[in-house]
Amino acid sequence: MVCRQSLSYNRDLLSSKVMTMGIQEHLWEFPCVHKLKIMGLSTHPMVDIVTEIVGKHAHDFDRDSISLRESGSGKYVSVTIAVHFTQKEQVEAVFLELHEREEIAMTL
């Protein structure tokens, strides 16, 4: 099953109010697969950072689903990964830890 709800955290626009709201569980159907897109500077090992964080909270993610794409200028890179979530706490933990990393500019 694919998750119906989408989350987006932008480091520059994120307020503490948004972060404390969490996800609206009634909009999600667990278990589900959610595709995360994480963006950061291409000078950072983004795939390693993302797999480390996702692996802590959602052990059942598809490593073969990881794709990497550079921006037109080559300054930024986006990592897309399909994650199997079984509960909302996993989703919140992944997004929170991704948000806390300085190397990550945005998570969708």
C-alpha cells in the first residue's frame, strides 16, 4: 500500500509550530510505502546520510529504490528512496532526524 499523505520540511521555512504538529495519522494507512525525496548540497555524501537515518527507523526500506539526481548546476543533489513505514512514529522520527542534519536542505 502506498501512503496517501505527504510531508514536506524545508529547513529555512520550518517553524517550531509546524514541527510539533506531527503527522495526521487519520490521513495515513499503515503499513505503507512512502517515497521520500531529500535534497542537499552535492558536496555531501547524501546517499550515505539518508540510508543511515532511514535505516535506524525503518529497517525494511528498499535499497534498490534509491535514485540520485543532480540539479542542472550540479550544486544540489536529490536522493529519492522508497520506505516501508508501519506506524506514524517511524515517519515522524525519520523526518525529524532528516531535518536535524545540516547537510539536508529539504525533505519531501
